[in-house]
Amino acid sequence: MPKPTQPGPREILHTVTADSLVTVDFGSRFDGRSRSRPRRRPPGPYRRLFALPGTRAFTAGNLLARLPMGMFSVSAVVMIAGSRGSYALAGAVTATGLAATGLAGPWIARLVDRYGQARVAVPATVTAALGSLALLLCVRYGAPDWTLFAAYAATATTPNLGGMSRARWAHLLRDDPGALHTANSFEQAADELCFMLGPVLASFLTGTFFPEAGTLVGAVLLLTGALLFAAQRATEPPPRTGPAGARTPLRIGPLLVCFVATGAVFGSMEVVTIAYADAQGHRSAAGAVLALQAAGSCAAGLLYGALRPAGAAERRLPVCLLSMAALMSLPLLGARAFDSLWALAPALLVAGMATAPTMVTAMTLVQDRTPEGRLNEGMSLVVTALLTGIACGSALGGWAADHVSPTAAFVTPAAAAVAALAVNTASRIASPNSRRTH
């Protein structure tokens, strides 16, 4: 009969076979501390990121609140144009809202830095949600046109939720630059995802249910997500202390100009792509083609965050801008060479892969250069710069598409990308001279 004995942690088996006594030591195989036991892989950078207490909760609420950012413009255009029969009026109303957001954003962010995220974000979001509901009611019940402008302007109080999320990461990871790089990459990918899914969700709601459904659902998501985000007080950065005074973070001035040029890339690419799709007889497919650009940027952002950054952000930014300038020429080359929307689609996918790394690196520089306690203001100024660039790029792209040709108009986003590179290069050359003169 087999007779196992276990001296210590080892297991020895004695048995008899024929006329022989056999002793087998199983200790080296079954010892829990054996070297042959497979080792667990270390967690990836994103898993480590969301292992921090409270990060999953504030991220979930923030993403829920940011999704409507890609819904409101599309919903407003469909709702107003369907009711009033004028795309010109719809465009003017949404443009007014963007302009008001660009003006009000830095002031709201200044209050956030001064008094804390929860104390400012909640009433500001409630005001913005009421503005969206007021717009819905004005359209629904045939109020005068001027009321549409007033109601939509009230939505300018929407706080910069993406900036507040980045500010939380910067506070939590202030001593870990590598993890902060991963967090910034995730936030940029989240931006791309929201602006990719938002218009699709808005189109579905307005087309499936009723024209006001997109605005209504967007307001509910915004308010719900903002309340969930603000409730996570453990991860909230502390309010700024000290006397009030001049608050503009002057050290990011050249970066803001660079963001204007980058915004022009986004704005012109959108308008020119729609015009090109319309000229090809596939206007309804323009949204799907543009979504490929966002998808490429989202994927590149997540991959960029998983990699360890090589060198300082100040040295990486010129490389990113150069890559963006090179890849933004692909849509122009694809449209000219093949004259087909289906050839343009993969060119936009590849071109989009340069935007997220550029934005992530530039945002890291903003965090580095913005004075302590004023990060929300710095992020909001970035949004204002991007909105300014989007407006200018849209106007230039539309003019080129109308007066030259939709194909040739793809020069506009390529030129804007080159302009961003030129601005950065000029600022890098001038900065040593400016230090010598002071």
C-alpha cells in the first residue's frame, strides 16, 4: 500500500513495485514556493492608474457628463432647422453658443480654482442644463428667434469637465510623471470617444424619437454625470489659497497660439470633408468618415499612454507637431490621387493618429507651465483657443471648398498643421533670447 509521509513542506511517497522499494519526492513539484510556479504579469499602466482609490468613480461620472459635449450642437441644428426651416438660423445659434462658451469658460474655471470644483461645477451645470431645456421649450412652442440665442448662450456656463478631470489626475499624480502621461493620454482618448459617439447618439435620438430628444437626453446626462463627478470629494484638488490678483497664466501664451492652429486643423478638416462627401454624392456618409479620424486618434492616444515617454514634453512636442503636419497631407493626397470618398477614409484614419499624441504632449506642457492652483483656468484657456481655431478653420475651409474646390480645400488643414509647427518652432527659438534680455 502506498504510504505518504510529509516531513515539513515536502511530500515523499513510499511504495513497493514487484520486489523493489521505490521512494519518490514530490516536494520540488508541489511545493507552493516552487520556482516552476508561473508568475503573475505586472499590471499594465491603465490598470495601475485606476487602482488608485476614487479614480474609477470620478472618471465614470466625468465621462457621462462629457458625452453630451458631442451631442448638443448636432441636436440643436436638427431641432432648430426642423422647426424653423433654416440652417442659417441653426448655425448662427450654435455659433453664438460656442462664442459665449469661449468667453465664459476661463471665468468659470477661475472660480473653480478659487472655490473648488464641487462648489462651482454643480450650480454652473444646473444653469447650463436649464439653458438647454429653455432652448427646447422655445423651439417647441414657437418662441421668437431671439429667445433661441439667449437660451443657448446660457449653456456657456457648462464647466470644462475634461479640464477638471485632468486637474484631478495632476493633483493625484503630481509625483509620478509617467502615470500622469498615461492619465493625460486616457483623457484625450476619452475626448475623442465622446466627440465620436456624441453626434451618432444625437442623430439616433432625434431621428428615432422626436427632434428635441437629443437636447433633452444630453441635458439629463450632463447634469447626472456632473453631480456624480462632484460627489467624489476625496480626489478633488484643494481650492487655491492666497490673495486674488492677476490670474492669467502667461507662461502658456505660445502654447495657446499653437492650440489655435491645432483647432483650425480640426475645424477645417470637418467642413472640408463634409463638402467633399457632398461633391461625391455621399453626404450622408460624411459623419462615418469623420468618425474614422476620431477613431484613429483615440487608438493612438491609448497606445501613446501605454508607452513610457522618451524625454521631456518640451522636446517631444516638435516631433508630434511634425508628425501631424506630415500626416495631415494624406487626405489631400488621397483625394487628389483617387478622387474617391472611400480612398479618403483610410487617409483620415491614419491622419487622426497624429492628433492625440500632439494634444497629450501639449496638455502635459500646460500642466507643467501653469502656476499652481490655476490649472483649471489654464485648461479652460486651452479650450477657448481650440474653439477659436475651430471657428477660424471652419470658415477658411468652407471658403476654400466654395471658391476653389472641395479637393483642393484639403490644403487648409494641412496648412494649419504646418502653422502649428511653425509657431512652436518660433517660440522655441525666441525663448532663449527672451531669457537673455531679462
